[in-house]
Amino acid sequence: MRLDRPPEVIGIASGKGGVGKTTVSVNLAVALAGLGHKVALFDADLGLANAQLALGVRPPFNFSHVLEGKKSLNEIVVTTPQGVLLVPGASGIQKMASLNRAEIGQIVSAFSELDSDIDYLLVDAAAGIAESVMLMMAAAQRRYIVVRDEPSSIADAYGVIKVLMRDYKLDQIYLIPNMVENQAAGRQLFSRINDVCSRFLGHTLRYLHSIEADSQVLASQRHHRSVLEHAPSSAAARDFRLLAEATRALEPVEYASGAVQFLMERLCGPR
């Protein structure tokens, strides 16, 4: 089922590592592909990329080869067994973890090559509030912030949201509670963080669905598969399918620049 509209770009981030951001990115990509959409996943955690491990592929090239001018974007893309187009990042290359604004702009402009081919481009960004991460998120049409119900994760997620709202003047920010006890607990976590954002930032967040804690997620990672393949009847697989359904039910975000040009004016113009 293809979308009768330009590709949609969703940036996925978190305040800190270890909260399941890449797990959400990978499984959401697989779930959207399972609904018949053509999905690309950009592993934009460029210094510590690991989405390829979760999808069970070993790409021969990565985005460092694009920045060095050795390969084009289409030359590094691999199709995973799940039908997702993976744009691999680079793991263990320090320079890739601290790119400047011009280099981020170079990355963004490269994605015009994928414009006519995909329905969704998911950008699995690095954790934290580095400028390179914020620029990636600013270039997306929607922003998903993954959070766990623990003090450090909540505090760091709020920090990311504050920078996105105050410094980058962004909206379309969705909170994705991960590894929660049940859906009620996920909604409660959303409400707590949303109340703080409303009170201190003057803006509210959006909610789609929570991902419940499930031991099958770790088991799937050990087998280098998505949980939807490894345990399709598990609670986590159900939640990722529901998150995908909620994602595709969203109204399209209109931008004058159209399609996957990642809104170059956000990167090159004044903020």
C-alpha cells in the first residue's frame, strides 16, 4: 500500500542511550514495511551505528564513503531480509560522531536520490542534544522521542524536547514510552512529561502508542532479527504493529519544499 503523497521523514531520538531508540526505529521500519509501505531506515547514529546488526545484514559500505565522495547514497543502500532499505551509518569512526553543519547539510541533500522511491524515511539519530542530532531532527517532518520510565531517561528526554521546542522552534514532537508495564503506564508517563512541557515550555507533546516491556525483544536482538519476525505474537510485536498503524494514520505534514529534501532552509538559513 503506497502513499499517494511525498515521502514522510520521521526523526527518532532519545535523551540518553540504552532506552531502546534503535529497537523502536528498526521494528517500526519492519512494521511499516509489513503494511506494504516502502520504507528506508537511515542509521544516523553515525559514530556508533548498529541498526544493521538488528536487521541481520553486513553492508560493505556506509555513509562515511558518501561523505568522502567514494560512493553515492544509492550505492551504499542495502535491502534487508525484512524488505527495508537500510542506509548504514559508520560504527567506530570518531569523525562521524561530530559532523559540522555543512557536513550535515551534505548528508541531507544526498537523500534527494531516494525521493520518488519510498513512503517513509526513518532517521535513527544519536542520543543527546549535540548539534548534529538536533539538525537531523529539525530536518524531519515529525520527531519521535523514545523514553523509559526512569528518572535519568525522563530528565534527558525533557532536555531534548526543550532544545527542539525552544531553540529550534519545532513542533510535531511525539513521545514514545518504551519498555512500560502496560499501556496505562505508558499513557501516565506521557501525561507526566506532557504536563511539564505545557507548564514550562508552553507547548504540548503528541502521543501515538507505547511499547510494553517484553523479554522477546532482547531474544530477537540476540538472533539479529526484529521482534516481529522472531516472536510475531508477542506483546512487543503487537505494539510495534499498532505504532505503525498509528503512524500511517497521521495526516501529512505540509511543507513548501516538498518531499525528502530534508528542508534545507532549516540547515542553511538562520534559526
